[in-house]
Amino acid sequence: MSAHDDRTARGYPVPNPANTLREDRGRIADAIGEIDRDLTAAEQATASVSARATKLEKSRKTEALRTALGLYPLI
């Protein structure tokens, strides 16, 4: 019998009651691996955006302080 290949909207394989545990155990392991990779990528993207936002905020504060003190950039 061929295993049912059910998937989530994101494409993760999910168990199916018609499948045997032997058919689904690899699919469950694959899903966990795929979810872990997606979460790791999301965490890295979030950290990168956060770092850029922090740098931009520091730059804006520095520019506001320079403007308040009358120290304009020498361009």
C-alpha cells in the first residue's frame, strides 16, 4: 500500500490515519527537520532586521543631536 502524502499549507509532511507508523515516521522526522530549518532562517532574518533597525535608530539619534547642537555634516 502506498502512503498518503498529506501536507500542510507550508508543504510540511503530516501523518495520515490511513498510513502505518512505519510509513509516517520518516515523514514526521522530515517535517521536524523542515520546520527547524524554517525557524532558524526566520530567527536569522529577524536578528538581521533588528540589527539594522538598531543601527538606523542610533544614526537618527546622532543626527538629531548634531542638529540640536548646530553640528551639521561637512559634505
